[in-house]
Amino acid sequence: MKILSSLNKQQKEAVALLQIGTFLEYFDLMLYVHMAVLLNSLFFPKTDPHTASLLTAFAFCSTFVLRPFGAILFGYIGDNYGRKTTIIITTALMSLSCVIMANLPTYAQIGITAAWCVTLCRVFQGLSSMGEIMGALVYMTEITKPPVQYPAVSFISLAAFTGSCAALAMSALVTTVGLNWRIAFWVGAAIAAAGSIARTRLRETPDFIEKINKRNKKQQQKNAGSDESHQVTDCEKMKNQTTVAFFFIYCGWPVCFFLAYMYFNSILQRVYGYTPEDVILHNFVLSIIHVVSCYVLSVMSFKIFPLFILKVKGYIFLGLSILFPILIYMTTSHYQLFILQAVLIIVALGDYPAVGIFVKHIPVLKRVTATSFLYSLSRAVTYVITSFGLVYLTEFLGHWGIWVILLPATIGYLWAVNHYENLESIEKVNMSMKNLSYS
């Protein structure tokens, strides 16, 4: 493939190690999410359908609500001690949480303590996954240049989606064959540990080393009382509009994910008589479509500007958003419902294949902290609003309640894409003027 031939040996090794690690990390993270339809009945008390929906939302959101704290912690480590250190620590933490969950007694055995314990494990998984995914995306952005940067960074997102798909495959295998569900978490713990060890081969990024050296030099000059200390001051600052745009970009996917993989579960069970095992298998097939679409878009970005791809997807999704409640009411079979879910996944509001563009507009020595915090905050806010909000909105408004969440998220996403297009245009003009001055 031409993309791979454009990478040097170190970059190829980094792509492989980061992809493997992210795959394993998201396999572990999404294992409970996709088995929630089965595991919630084991770890939470049996209640009426309304309360069950709230408990499901609570179990789902517990993975994301404390992620901003993980972003601050691991962002600090990543921006002060290195991208590599962050990635290794977070992968090891994910493995530990899987070991605990594999041995956790159920509600029938220890009562409500089981619910609190599993929620706590989900919180730790969310914290570790936060540092891992953004650390990997920043790492790959900093060791590559466009146009190969676009697909190379997007392949990290592809690895995350593939890990989620594999988690669904494992869930389907366990529930279909009748294996003990704990086996899935033992497998997750083992592969996360392997990923953590493999990532020790990574080297620190040149951008981080350069900035750290400049900062150390500044500190030395300050300590020595040098008059030249102002020359190496890092004047990079976060721009307010870019901060807001980054936030809106990452608000899009949580809405799409919840609608595609969670919202329809109750419909499939209530209307079409799906069992929990059927739902897991249904979502597994859906996840394969998601992985394939991510791969196609990532490869396309090598030739087509990523922001153009996102803008086209965004406007298609806007049209789909307007029709979404109508299309749900029109469905008369689970096959039609699956097609609607598949279309939603293909044109979903995501960051790939433009992740590298979003990351590079964040100052280097704030990059891991800022991207991780904004990413996690957007996930926490949007997942909470979507999962809990839809319980009440659809209760009073039916499927029309989806508009209250879907349309603002789509409009904010399109504004954010337009903002990054303007930033890229300004950067091109500045580069042209710089080249002219050299000539």
C-alpha cells in the first residue's frame, strides 16, 4: 500500500504498536458496554422498565463521567514526562480493572455492593482509556506529516473501533456458545497486559523532546539570571474558538454511538422479540460495517482532504437527523431497523480521518492535557445528556425527542469543521508568505 511505503521504519513500528495497544485497550473498555444487556441483570437489582432504563444509563455513563479527571492526571504525565509513559501506564491500568471484573461477585451473591464495585471498575477503565487514546493520537500526529499523517493517525481510531468490534465478537461468542462471561474479561486482562509490555519499544516524539529541551533551557537561563531567557519563552496559547470547536467535534460521535448501539436495543427486544444474545449479535454485525467505513475513509484521506470528507458526511447526517424520527416510525421489521442503524454509523459525526488536523492546532506542551480533557469532557457531557435525556424525552415526545439532542449536536459539529477549514486556510497563506520571504 502506498500509505505504508510513505512511512519510515520507526513510523511503521509506531503505527503497529499503537494500533495493537489501542485495539486491546478498547476491546477491554467496550466489553462491558456491549455485554451490558446481559451483565446489568447480574450486577444490578431487577426493577421496572423505567428504572431499568435509568440504571442502564447510569452503568453506561459511569465509564465517562470521571474521564475529565483522568485527562488532567494523564495529560499532566504526558505533557511533562512523555507521551510514551502515559500510554504504558494507562494500558496496564486497563488490564488490572479487567482482572477485578473477572473475579467480581454478582448482585445475587453480595447485593448492592456488586453494583458499586462494577461501577467503580468502569470508572477506572474510563480513566485509563482516556489517557491511552489521546496519547496515541498525539504521538502519531507528532511523528508524521501530511498527507500520510491523515490516514496514519486515523488508523489509531480504526484500531479503537476494531477493538470494540472484537469485544462484540467475544460477547457474541460467550453468550451464543454458553461460555462463562468471566472468560471474556480474563482474555481482556491478558491482552491488555501484553499491549502494555509491547509499547515499551516506543520512542519519545521529536516535538515533545524539542519543546521540553526549550523549556529546560529557559529554566536554566532564568536560574542563571540571563537576559536572553525571554527568547525561548513558549508563547503558545489555546485559542478560545479552537477550544470550543474541538469540544463540538467530539460531541458528535457519542450521540451517534448511543443511538446506533444503545437506543435501539429496547426496541429490538420489546417489538421484535430479541433476546440479549440476539442484540449482541445484531450489534456485532453493525460494528463490522462501522470498521469497514472507518477504514475506507482513512484510506481516502491520503488523496482527499479530510475536512472535505467530514463536511460532506456532516451535511448528509444533517438531512438524516431531520428524517430520523420519521424513519423509525416507518420501520416495520428488524431488517429495516438494521439498515437505518447502518446508515447512521456510516455517516456518523466522527473525528476521523481529520484527527491529525484537530490535534496539531493545540500547543505542543499542552497537547495531551488539552486534547484529553476536551475529549473526555465532551464525552462525559454528551453521553450523560443523551443517555438520561432520551429516557425522558422519548417518554413524553416519543422518537421526536431525538431532535432535541441530535440537531444541536449536528449544527455544532458543522460549525466546528468550518472553523478548522478556516485555520487550515490561514496556515497555508502563512506558509506561502514564509516561502516567498525565503526565496
